[in-house]
Amino acid sequence: MSKRIVIIGAGPTGLGAGYRLAELGYDDWAIYECHDYVGGHASSFVDEQGFTWDEGGHVIFSHFPYFDRLIEKLLGDEICERARESWILTRGTWVPFPFQNNLRYLPEDVQVECLLGAAQVWGRPDRGSSNNFREWILATFGEAIALHFMFPYNLKVWTTPLEQMAKDWIAERVPVVDFKRLLENVVLKRDDCGWGPNSKFKFPLRGGTGEIYRRLGRSLGERVVCGKELVEVDAQRRRVSFADGTGDSYDALINTVPLDILVRMLKPADQRLIDAAALLRYNNLLVLGVGLRKKLQTSKCWVYFPDADVPHYRATYFSHYSPFNVPNGDTEHYSSLMCEVSYPVGKTLDHQQVMEQTISGLIRGGVLEEADRKRIVSRYVRDVPYSYPIPTFDRDAALDVIQPSLLRQDIYSRGRFGAWRYEVGNMDHSVMMGVEAVNHVLSGDPESTVHAKY
């Protein structure tokens, strides 16, 4: 029997599902997207001055050969490859990432403090018994590294008390400590910057990250229908309804709408799922683009900002990713910095005020000069709801209630916020969740990505 497969959302997960269906030659499906563009959180936009901006910091690196082949097919040689050079700027001091491996850049008294703290916890068997993310940081890095970097930085990113966060999501997201290596790096004055899965990354030559998904969406043709805002999922009748009065029936639904929103749209309403979804936590993001009529001479890719006196937690040298992120690809005369500010649900930010604070922070840190204020030709601001799905203690308990119930109704909620699992929320993970959902619906193949344990 042919199954009607409806996909909600044309971001990486939804388009990944559509691509797999087209690849298989399957015919009975459609993607519905609420915006008039595709890409979801991996979208890109060009401002009035001709600068391209992503919806937050994205780079292409992959755990999956399937995803690699897809990128190669879509972009070919229209791609830039970069060696990651990331830094931390704290209290006027530049430290290569990761912080704990490059303590030699810090003042000597802070070096000693951090080394002593790391020595006290190195090799202790109780790291695995930590009860929360905060305790894990202390047991892994020691108090000094925690206080100088890990605590303030993570609080800025997550906007959530770290003791309310679980530790099981960490995996390759956070580099840990080898005290012998830390000590050798300080004594031998050795840089140690190669940690992480994205030590090399790729970026589209033109169009920002969103170009990947624009091309993917175009390849799927009329099956991608924009301007369709989901308002109801009737799980009994197996029908989705949109704000414009239209709808569609399905045998299997692949959803990428945030899980808490989906649960509230379900008919008949299920109070048990609604109560579980109320336990899910997330925050929002403000993207601040600073376009300059000036060439920035740097090999840096991005900088982390743990200090509380600047609002942003990260600044990306976006013009370094691709020359075409600035007007006409003219990096001899233009450059761009993209900064990110997390903020909690329920808080409202004054965009102009945050922009001024961000620019002032970049100047104080030496990223920009005071004279650069007159060289700013673009001040781009984009508010991004649903930025980080926060791995709180309640998350897994909530997912254990919601996801099995949805699956029993042939609803596959996948993607960064559809699955609500930050640890598998990168672009490659998200595309593969869509691909694997299709494989499961049609052939019963296991979905390894959404259920991955670290």
C-alpha cells in the first residue's frame, strides 16, 4: 500500500526527508512550510546594504557520509574550506580555544590557580557521579577553570542555572581535561588548538548556509509548499490543517515544528502530553550583524566571550567564511562580524541598545577600533525564537512520555526542536533525522540518529 507522507517544515530535517523520498522515487508526499522561504534555522538573508547573514553561527562538518555526498551534490566546487581558528576573549586577554589547553596565555597567577584546580580533580573517579552540569564542570576542570571560563560562558549560552541542566548530553560538545597535557602546554609554551569535530569546516561560496537548503528545496520542486502555517493536527482523522483554511490527510506525519507547539495543536487534546511538554525548556537568540567598510586582516573564525560586561557569547568573522558574505565579494573594502546573544523566554531585548553594547564590547576587546564606529555601514538585527533546546533534568522524562505516544499515532517529530535533543541538533544530524524517518516509515529501518546515546 502507498502511504501518504506529509512533512511539516522545510528546514534541514524536512528537506532531508523530502530528498530521501525523491531519491527513492516515492511519489505520495508533500512538504508544507509556514514561511515564504526554506531553510528553517539554517536560512540566510541579505540586508539592504548587500551583506549576507546566517541565522546564527553555522558551519558544515559532518558525522555522516550520506550528508557529505548531499553537500557535494548541491554545492560542487562552490564551497570554501577553512581551518578553524577560534579564540576566547576574557578580561582583555586572548586565549586560543579550548581554554583549559591554552592556559599559558593567561596572567601567571591565573595559570597557577587553574593548574592547581585541575590537578586536584584530575584522575578522580567521581566525575561520572556528578548530579548535574555544574557539578560535572567542577569535577572535570576544577574550580578555577570553572570560575574563569566554564561557568560564565555556559550561563550566557544557556541562560539557565547550570545545576538545573543534566550532564548526559555533553559527549563531543565539551572538551575535557588531561592534566599532564595542560601542564606540558604551559611549561613548553605550546599551543593546543586542534580539539573538536570541526577543526576543519566548509561553507557555501555564495548565499550563506541557506544556499544549501534553497538549492535542495528547488530540487524538490512543487512538492515544497510555502506559506502554510500549521494550526491543527487531528491525530484521529490523520489530517493537518493550515491557517489559510486548507489541509491535507496523511498516513505518516514527519513533524519539525517545536515539540511543545505540536503537542498543543494535537486533537483530541491529550493533557498528559501537554503537561509533559510544559517541562521542556528553550531560549531565544538575537543575531547582530556589523557590516564594515573596512578590511579586517585576520585568520580568526570566531571568538567566545564569557565576560558579563558584553551581551554576546560569540562573535563570528563572517566575511572570513566566504568573501561573498560582503557586498560583491569585495573583502578588500568590506568585512562583517556576526554576534549572538542568548536570552530567556519571557525577556524582551531593546535591539538598538544591545547593538550598541555589542559594538562597544567589540571595541573594548580590540576586535574593532573606536574609529570603526564611523565605518559601520550595516547594523543587522534578527530575532530568532527557539534557539537552544535546553537539556534540563526534566527533558528526557518529558520526551519519554511524548515521543512514544506520537509514534503510536504515526507522527515522527524530528529535527532540532522536533526531537528536542541538543546533542543531535547540528545540521548533519537534522538532515539525517529526516532521511532516517523516511527509511523507517517505508522500510522499518532503525532511526539511529534521533536515538543516539553518548
